[in-house]
Amino acid sequence: MIDFEFLINFQINSFWLLFDMLDNSFANPYAIRIARTLSYMIYIIHCNSCVYYKLSAMQAFGQIAYLENGKWYLNKWVYNNQGNAYIRCFYFTAAVATSTGNNPAPTNVIEYIYMTCSWMMGVFVFALLLGQIRDIVSNANRNREEFQRKMDLALGECQKLGLKQETTNRVRDWFIYTWQQQKTLDEKKLIEKLPLKLQTDLALSVHYTTLSKVQLFQDCDRALLRDLVLKLRPVIFLPGDMICLKGDVGKEMYIINQGILQVVGGDHNEKVFAELMQGAVFGEISLLAIGGNNRRTASIRAKGYCTLFVLAKEDLNDVIRYYPQAQAILRRKAAAMLKNDKKSDEKTEKIKQQAELEDRCKINPRQVPKLITVREIRLLENGLYETFQLIANMEEMNENKGVRDLKKAIEEETDKSRRQSIYYPWSTLQRDDEDEEEWNEEDLSSVGEDSDIEPMENHEGPMDDDVDPMEDIDLAAEVSHSDEDDDWEKPGSSGTQKLHSD
């Protein structure tokens, strides 16, 4: 015989205290609340099962017969003392409370009273408990329903404005990614409901380590960092979003919390110079605007979904005014960092220009004009092939007089800029240029009867049929090679062919 005395005398207060402790212990309490409501239902059915068992015991467990229509029938309403008593009684009372039907009919007043109370309990009490379960589930999904409602409103507004489908898709992607990362669209409002002390502790646990690694804020007062972390706000960027553009006025500092950023350049930002990973910081110098240097020096683009923490210049000024000593330290550090950045930028720019110059100096023999002079070779080596290619095309159009004037002007300007350029790498060309002029003035008369080599004349029109273009190409290559070795030979030397300009 099972002793139900302990179950009947179960302390309700302990039951409530147990679930209150569980509710406060779990991060997601909705499952605990549903379990508590189901426990109420099970406990009520348990108590009703005990009453049913007592009533059955009072009637000798189904041994009492009753008279109906002149015949005696065995009472089937009561428990017949067969099988597991608790399971059978629990099943009977659960069926009565939920009004599933097919229940044995009561035969006396006590049974009628019991059935009436059980049905009323099933209608009202269980309906109330089921309503509580529904409310718990609704509260669990309330944030998502609110998010879905706001997203639908935003997408509907995009359709009303007639925005492109690409823009509408980006709006949808932002809502979905924000929900996946934060489970809310306004994280700041939730944090602002906490006391200031808790807000500070929460911000320190998340941002202090990252902020302390920023070069500008290293060795600063901990109190300053504690106030600054409260000013950080999260911002989400989608793939392809431009965080900042080169030349823009910098008003924020960014800390990468999640994702990868690309430092890009070029006409259409197609070149990727570097990638910034999680924990990287940029824009810190623009916060103080030392010497007015608050312009962005590069364009930065999000490679994928990125979450950044932003510190605005206004927020920094609000905090730093209470720390005059830290303000002086920050300005001194920012000036030193700016100086180092300028040196690095100058070095990088010099290397870049040198590389571009070397790329332009690479001559393709197939693209060299048919008739080329020593000066043209040198100008080609200085990356002016495009200009002379244009001149060659104009010569083919028989615009000879204007072409010669244009060539002369280009040569004069090129010689002038070449001598003034600090990046001019061929220091021997100026001396060679002077040697060539001396050659043209003094030694030109020596080429005549005593020389086997006839001077080349200027061609105003197309080349004669007897001139082999490949010989001119070989000649250009030979002269260019001799120029690199800085080993020019003057006319009159044996085995040396003489070239002259226009």
C-alpha cells in the first residue's frame, strides 16, 4: 500500500521557494516558468487522485452494487483495486479534469459532487494555468515579435519610397544580423536602465582590455578609461560598407570587435593595401585634431559583417576636460604618433613613386616608333612613351610641322622637370645630354668625307621602303643599353655609330 501522506502534506511554500530559486539561477527563465505552471497542474491532479482513492476505499473498491431498472450492477465508478493504484487513480482524475469523455457515470450523491467539482476545476483552474503558459511563451517571443514588426515597417517604408531592391535587401540584412548578434535593436536602452555602477562594471568587463591596448590611451589614468568605456557604442556594418573615405573629416575612433576591414585605394577603391583584424584601432589621432590633422588618410571598407565600437570626439571632450593632466599627455602622444605617421607616409609615397617610375621605364621594343633619337630613348626611359606614341601617330597623319614644335616643347619641359626632380635616378643622363649638345655643335662637321657613316636626316614623312624597322629597333636597344652602362663614345671612335636628334 503506497503511503500518500507525504505527498498530501507537501509544503506549498517550499514548492514556491524551490521554483523561485530556479527562476533566478537560469539565464533563460522561460522554461522554468513553464515547468512551474505544469507542476501546478500535476499537483492539483495529484490531490484530486488522492480524493478519488479515498472515495473508492470508502465504497470497498468497487464491491458495492447498485440497483438500476430492477437489476443490480457492480459499481464501476470506483477504483476496483486492480493494478497500480496511483497510476490508475491519476489517469481517472486527469481524464475527468480535462473532460476527455468516456468516463464511468456516478451512482450516488458523493460521486456526483466529486465529478462536478472535478469538471469545474478542469474548466477554470486548468484554463487559467494554460493561459499562464501562453503568456510565458508570448513573453519569450515578445522581443522577436517586436523586432519582426520594426523590420516589416522599415521594409514597407522602403517600398513606399521606391528604393532599389539592392537597398531594400541591405536594410533586411542589417535587421537580421543585428538580431542574431544582439537579440535586440537598441542595446543601449537596456543598459541605461541599470544603475551607473553596474553600467560601469559591465562596460569595463567588455571594453576595458581593448581600450587599454590603444596606443593613444596607454599609461593613462584608469579613471579616465573607466569613463571612456561608458561612451563606446556598438555599430554594425554590412559587407561592402565604407566606414570612412580618404579626405573625410575624422570625428570618431573605431575599435574592431568582430569582423575584418580592408584598407583600400585606387580610382574605385579596387586596390586592397591591408586588412584590419579583430582588436585593431584606427582614427585615434583625429580625436584630438593635432595641428588640424583630422582628415582621413585612407579609405576603409568592411570585408564582411563587422561590429565596431565607436568613440566620438564630442564624448572624448566631455570626459577629458576633467583630466587636465591626461589631456596634456594625450596631445603629446598624438603629436608624436602624427610625426611618425608622416615619416612613414613620405617613405611609402617615395617607394610607390619609385615603383611606378620603374614600371613606366620598361620599354617594349614592338611599341618603339620606327625612327627614334637618343633624346627620345631617354624620354622613353623616363616614362614618356605615351606622349611619343601620340607624336608618332600624329606624324602618320602628316602633321609634321606642328609635331616638331610639339616635340621640341615637350623635350624642353621634360629636361627642365627632370633636372629638378628629387626622384630622378639617372644622375649621368644630364652629363650625357651636355655631351650630346657638344657633339652636335662641334663635331657634326667631322662627319663627312672622312667618315664612312652618313648622318641620319630628319624624316618628315613616312619611312622609305629601304629602311628596315627592325634595324632601328636594334639600334634603340643598343643605345639604351649603352646609356645604362654610362659608357658613351664620342664620334670619331672606331666602331661607333653616330645618332643625332632633331
